[in-house]
Amino acid sequence: MQTVVLDTNALLMPFETKLNIDIEVRNLIGECRFVVPGPIVGELKRLENKFSKVALSLARRYEILKTEKTGDEAVIEAALLTSGYVLTNDKELRGKLRKLGVPLIYLRSGTHLVVERF
């Protein structure tokens, strides 16, 4: 089964765009498990966004993966550990992941998710 690593903006996405990421991702890649790097939970706790509390509760529905690193580096570490996809809209992070050959899922045109494999 494929793994999908969620970063902070992926967890905010359902509330900002009204997309159900569980359904949308499964439509793209089939059955999968979602994981959230531990530092992302802390990031959501500190974030000043009107959706941060509901995004935090969403994050807690998924498996929390312990990582040694923080921020974007924690997402990269989790992706490499699980050989998984990363769901993110962070352009800088996507660039780093492309260089490492990590498959991506991201929002296009604000309406739908797309997959990018290498």
C-alpha cells in the first residue's frame, strides 16, 4: 500500500478549498495510508490561521510519524523513510522533493489534485 505524507498546507487544504483529500488522493493513486510528520503537529499548534485548530484535529486522525528533523526537512525525511508520495502545495518544498525523485500530489487550479511521478 502506498503512503502519502501530509505537510501543513495539505492539512489546511480541505478547509481552504473544500476538497476531501482522502477521497481525492484515493481516486488518484488507490488505497493508501496517510502519515503526518510529528513536527507538523507542533507547527499547526503554533500557526495563526483560522483553520489551524480543525487542521490539527484532522492531523490527529492520521498516523503521526516521528522524525529527527523539523519543518520541510521532516516532510522530506518521512517521504524517504516511507518511500511515499508527498501532498503539498509548497513550491519550495516541491522543488526539493523533485530533486530527490519523490512523487508529488498537489493542487492545480485550486480545484483538483494531480500526481507527479519521477
